Amino acid sequence: MGKKRTLPIGNDDFAEIRRSNSYYVDKSLMIKEFLDMNDKVALIARPRRFGKTLNMTMLREFFDFTKDSRELFDGLAIMDTEYADQINSRPVIYFTFKNCKGATIEELTYQLKLAMQEVYGFYEELFRDRFDRTSFTVKKFYESYEILMDRNSSYIYFSSALLDLTRVVYEVCHIRPLLFIDEYDQPIMSSYEYGYHDELGAFFSNLYGSAMKGNSALGQALLTGVQRLAKESIFSQFNNARVYTVLHKQYSPYFGLTVPETKKILEDYGLELDEAVQKKYDGYLFGGIEMYNPWSILNYADMGELDNYWVNTSSNYLVRKALESADRDFWQDFEKLIKGEAIPVWLTLETSYIERDSNYSLWGLLVNSGYLTAVRRVDANTAVVRIPNDEVMSEFQILISEISGINGLDLQQMLSRLLNKDMDRFLELYRNIVISCTSYMDAKENAYHMLFLGMCITLRDAYKVTSNLEAGYGRSDITLQALSPKNTSVIVEFKQGENIEQLKEQALQQILEQKYYAGLSGEVLCVGMAHDKKRCDLAYKTILIP
């Protein structure tokens, strides 16, 4: 098989990857699609770790007129198209805002300044001898540059920085520049996370809107991010972008790995695209194309172990925040998803969850963020969605544990004790989990449900988990049907009230009298659970079904 090339894990710079002869999957035909679409302003929304930065640096290297990139693109598909002669033909303004985060406005805006200083400095040095110092455009450029270099200057004074830069580049070059912004929404997400989003709303609107709407100096702009751009509220000035989400066919092959690409990578590293890999990492659909998460596949190819790689890559704050405030209707639908079902939901990708925290935008957030896959559109407002794979299932388990105030290891140990019929230890752990919930109202209305969802995700490989299953003469609260005859099935019935000693026995008798075990076989553990605020107790009986 020969010497294996280095996998570019943690390296998303196109030029570095090509110069070092690292493993590269050819996505260069995205350049052709960009030119064919010819959008004035475009936004591509994709989940984290799906190759956004790598593709944006590829576009930068191809078009940048200050570079000689032919060697980098030698052998790539774009050089066999009619667009090959456009290589290194235009001025490019490239920003990446993926590191622009901060707990305060000062921290965030300082990071934005740093991101812009480097680009301003590059063009100042490049054009220094060509500047007309009497030009209004050049004066504005230097005013913005001075503000960016002053760490104490207020953010309100550099809201036109993108506009000023495009204008001066056009004035000097007489070619309208391309503006590429990678992870445009990261600073917006950070402002939301730390509670100063409203204060910076007008700033972001002016920063992006002034550069990309009505700017005669701009050639084309392309932005990437996780969130789709809203058409109102703080983005009222920036509503002319053409947006490509995971539902669109345009650009769909270029973010993530297709099945043939995934199969080849694994074969090159002595691995196979088998059922276990598919179950762990498959399941994404972008514009109807089956895709794999490149971060997970590259790490699997490198390590040779089926592990949860994507879930550890970055903050999931917005998703966690959205789930915390989700209503009962959402959780009833979500319960079906964690059982492996695909369900129709009313969703909107027209606005971001930041600006309109409804179930509709929450479903859209989960789809755009890669936590759910849209299997197909039903109509303009409805799509059928599902959880893509086991790796994302594991992420939901972590999120649900965090929201419920439950330690994930405690949950795993508790379930293990239950399935092994160590009921004393199970009850002890269960009580600790109930007590750890933030309030008895949460425990009564929310955390038990969360706990059940955690059970579903944890046990889905070994058990068919159902709630309100019609069996015998009624419906059981929870049924864990063992998929292997070696394992014990479990039925749980909940009661709530002050007399937990009486209620636990009533719950157990309800299981037995209503024959909730009908349809099961082998050993069945019947558990009656009684709760009074944070007090709880249980009664149980093991039966054998022939």
C-alpha cells in the first residue's frame, strides 16, 4: 500500500495541505459552481467541522492575484474546466471570524480588530506606493486602519471597516474584489452566549450590511457559517444574500465526504466502510446527497477506533440553550426521534434561533447544526427529519444530561444497576439524580422526562425503548424490551403523590393486573416508581414469560 500520506486533522488551510502533500479530497469544482452561480452575495450554512474553512481558503488561493497558485491546483478538477485561466486573477479580501469570541464586548471586539488588522496591513503594504493620499476613499481606509490598531477604540467606529477596505481595493486595482468571510456568525453567537447580543445588533448589521448591500465596489461576497442569515431584525440591512442551506442542491457535494470519497479514504488507510462505520457516522443528507462528517472519518482513519470525534470539537451552547427552553410539544416529538424514527416537523430556516426562539426555528437550528438530518421536504414549511447516526445520539445524551442536571456517569451506572436487578443500588443512584435536579417542579414536569430520554439514547443498541406502549389492558409508562434473550426486559410505571409507600405498590400492581408485559418473553423486571417532589421509592417483581 506504500507510505500513507498525513491526514490533515486540525489543519484547514488549503495551501499548507497541498504543499505538505497531505491527504486531500478534491473539492475544487466548488470554484466552478461559485462562478456559475454568480451571486452578488451568498451564504452557505453548514454544520461545524464539515470543511467550510478548507473550502474558503481554497477559493482564496485560486483567485488571489497576489499569489501564484498553479502548482497548488495541479491535478485538481478545476484545472480541466474553462475556468482554469481565472486562477490568480482578482483581488481577494479574506477574513476568518471563527476565533472571534469573548465573554465581554471588549474581548469580542478586540478579537474582531485582530482579525481585520492583518488584512488591512497586507493591503496597506501592497498599495502604499500607489495610494492617492488626497482621495476620500484612501483617507477613510487609513481612518479605519487607525481605529483597528487602537485597542481602546470603541467598536462603533469600525462598523464600516469592511466597506472601506473593499472601496480602497477597487479604487487602486480597478477590479472589484471578492470578499470571503469564514464563520461570519461566530462573533454573533458569542455575543448571544454572553448576554450582550442586543447591544451589538446594530453594529453587526452595519458591519455586514454596509459592505454587501449597495456597495458598488464589491465584486462578489461569499460567507460561511452554521446559522442561516435572518431577513429581519438586526440583519435588516443585510437581506440581499442568497442562502444555501443543507436542503439546497447547490454546493451540496463540497461540504462533507460523499460515500465514494469516504470509502476511498478508509481503504487507503486499511479500513472498510462497513455497517458499523455507517451506523456510527453516516446519515447526513445535503441537497439529497448522502454525506459523512469529514472530521469524524479522518479521525477514524487515523486512529482506527470507532469513537465520538465530532461531539468534542466545539461549543454546543446555542443548541443546549434552545433545548433548555423547549416546550412539551417539542419533547413529545423528540422522544420519537431518539427511538430512531423519522418524523415530519414544521420548521423554518428563514430566521435564526437567536432572533426568534420558537419550535420552528429550533428545528431549523438542529438541522443546520447537523444534529438532525432533513430526509425530504414535504412542503414549503414541513420536512421529515431524523437523528443522523449514533455519534450524534451520543451528543444528545450529553446535552440531555447537562440540561437535567444529571451526571452522565451516574446515569450510566444507574441504568446498569437496573438492568442487573441490583435494585437497592439502583434506587440509591436514582434518588441522588432526582435530588440533583434544580427544583422539584423541574423534577416533576421535566427531569423525569429527560431521564427517560437519556435511557432511550443509552440503551437503544440493546433495547427497544417505548413509552405509553399499548400492551395487555392498558399503556405502560416505560417499556425496555430486550433485543437479546440473554437480557432482562423492564417495565416501569410512575405514580405521583404524598403517600409514596402506597403509590409504589399501586404502580407495581397496575403493571401486573393490566398485563403490560404482554408481547414480551423471557425474564421481565416490573418496577413501580412513586414520587413526591424529590422523595421517591419503588416496588418491584421479576416474572418469567414463556
